Amino acid sequence: MQDRILDNATLVLPDRVQRGWLAMVDGCIAEIGEGRAPERGLDLGGDHLIPGLVELHTDHLESHYAPRPKVRWHPLGAVLAYDAQIAASGITTVFDSLRAGSDPDGSGLGPELMQLAGAIETAKGADLFRAEHRTHLRCEIPSADLMDTVRDFLARYPVGLISLMDHTPGQRQFRDIEKYYTYATRGGRSIAEIQANTALKIRDGQAFNAVNRPALVALAQEHGIALASHDDTTLADVDMARDEGVRLAEFPTTPEAAQAAHAAGITVMMGAPNLIRGGSHSGNVAAEALAREGLLDVLSSDYVPASLLMAALSLPERVASITLPDAIATVTANPARATGLDDRGALAPGLRADLVRVRLAEGVPVVRQVWRQGRRVV
């Protein structure tokens, strides 16, 4: 029971940082105090204690399941390896990003989406996970099989977030066709094959959008699922998202789109790798630039789980107006609120005892211990 009280910690509270202690009871934070604890507890040696991270968009699960072209790993083994990496990064709540909708070039999970979702439910049922797993269904709108796939998925599994994604070349993330070709060649396909598939995507994108997008929005509203818009670029993109009741703007590609989303009350999320690298790998707006304008609400690890904590801790150094509590909120309280999770995301009595002990080593955060609902998982 020693670690029911965490003593001699640097506590990152919602409005300040203080040296003190924290007590946990029945999976929740019971009490927080300044100075040394009244009872003996686990001495954290001055390490920072922060809320468990809340991750809304990570593409990393699929890389565990499909580590090489045409290679598939055991679904449960892949899910558990992914969970271990997530928890070791300080993430205690993760929305597993699963792609729905096939691509003309044959990429995407297709029917294997259900295998991965089944493995996640198996692990949940057997209490094998370190982190709490929820589902973020990334819906490729220009896909012929999208709506059948989503309806089938919702009949079997719970979904906490749906993103409206359109990766048609020539707009949004891939306005620059040449940058799209560079991105697409990662799979080893020839440029001729990619160009042929690009023509199909452009031809079919508008037609599928006209049918699938309103149907998907209606389905999300029917099931009470939070909506995210993906790669908004123009003011028209943001106006459409606002009218659809979108709550989260994932990776707006221009300052204009980010500003408009913010003005519309839509939470703006950017990639942590973008912040750490100093810019977007696709040539879109830099996360740091938005942070300087007060337009960055949430960070996502996107394709590098460890980037989430690293980016949050670097924010106060990059942007003088951002405090450490503000920075930590971008990976805890803000993503929790954006998805209706009001029981976590801050060090406060009554909230879940999802906690991370972290120490900096030459500017790199080292996650030393993690608790989820008061139970140590790392």
C-alpha cells in the first residue's frame, strides 16, 4: 500500500506547479497537499507527477499489425505490443485509430479491421491492457465500401470518435501533387502505378464525398459519437465542419483554417512530431506557429507515441506565454474534454488516479512509473 501516497513530487496542477504529495483511494485522487505527506508514502525524489496522457489520434497500431508490406502479425500479439509502447509513453487513455474504407490502390485494412477490433475487445475482456483503449474510427470518405464497413463496425463494437477524412490528391493535406507522390512511394509502388491510382482517386473523390459525408455525419449523430474533421484547409472546409457539429479539428493545414476553427469553438489538434521537428513533413502549417497565436488546444502523437510527452514539455520553452500547466493540458485535460471524458485529465480530488511520474534527462522525458485508476501499470 506504500504507493497509495506519492510523496516528494513536483505536482503539475491545473493552475500551478508545487512540491507536495498526492493520495489515492479506490482508483481516484483523494487528496493533494503541499510539502511532505502526513504519512509515509512512495518518495518520488522530486520527479514531476502529471495526469495520465490522453491520446486521440495515433496511427501506430497498424504498424504493429502490418510491420512490412504483405506481412501481418498475430492480431492479439500486435495489440498487446502496441499497448505496452503506449503505456510506456505515459498514455493512460488512447483512442486507437482504425481505418475504415478501402483505397483504390488496395491499401487500408479492409476486412482485417474487424480482426484488429476483435483483438482489442479480447484484450479488454481479459484485463490485459495497461492503458484504457477506446476506438477512433478514421473514415476515408472517398471509399466505395465506407458506409457498409462503418455500419457493420458499429453493430459490433463501441466507437468514441469518428474522423471525416479525405485524402484525395489535390486538396487538403495533399494540395501539392508532387508531395503526394513522395508520400505514396513509401509502399514501394512505381510512380506509374501511383499516378494511375491518383487519377482514380481524383475521379471518384467528389462523387463519394457527396454521398458518404452526410451519411456518416448522420450516423455519428444518431449514435452520439464525437466528430473530428481532418486536414481542414479552407474557410469553406471549416464552415462545413461547424455546420456538421464537428468538435475537433485534426491537423488543419493552414493558419486560416486553424483560426476559423478556433473562432467557431472547435478544438484544434496538431501533431506532436510537427512541433518537435519544427514543421510539418507535408509542408503544411507548423504547430509551433499556431501555438504562438493561441490556436493550439491539443497535441497528438500521430505516428510516434513518445513524441506526445516530449512535445508538451517543450512547449513552454518554445512559446514563452505557455506555462507548464497549460502545456500539460494539451495532452491531458483538453483532449479529455473534447471527447466528453470529464473524469480524468487533471490532478484534482475526485478525478481518476491516472498518473505519470516523469524525469527529464538532457531535455528528454523519461517515464519512470505510470498508474491507471490507482493501479501501477508501468
